[in-house]
Amino acid sequence: MNNWMNFAGLCLNVVGAVILSYSAIISRPRAIEVTAPIWGGNSAAVDERMTGSRNTKAGLLLLALGFLLQLPANWPN
């Protein structure tokens, strides 16, 4: 029973990490749309948003890989 709960917990962790990072991952056109006022634009704000998005993608990848490596080790018999 504990093995199944551990396995289910790891699966839920992967799903939770994806849901949490979903709003932080953004495309460049969307970043421009969100940060640009009606007149002109703010390229520094767009670049900051894109850096945050790249960091979120890298963090999500590492989290997912870590959890996925744990899944076979905790596979219930």
C-alpha cells in the first residue's frame, strides 16, 4: 500500500509542477502584448518576461526528470 501511495504521490507531483509553471511560460509575442502600453513598448520588460519563461521551462524539465527517475525506483510490486 505504501509503495502505491508513493508512486501516486510522485505522479501528482509531476502534474502539480506542470500546472504551477503553466502561467509562467510565455511566448515572445504574448510577452510583448502583455508588457507594451498603447504607445511604444518596453523591451526590457519583454526580455525579463522571456528570461523568467526560460527559467521556468528549465526548472520544470529538471523537476519532471527527477520525478520520472524516482518512479521506476518506487514502482509497486
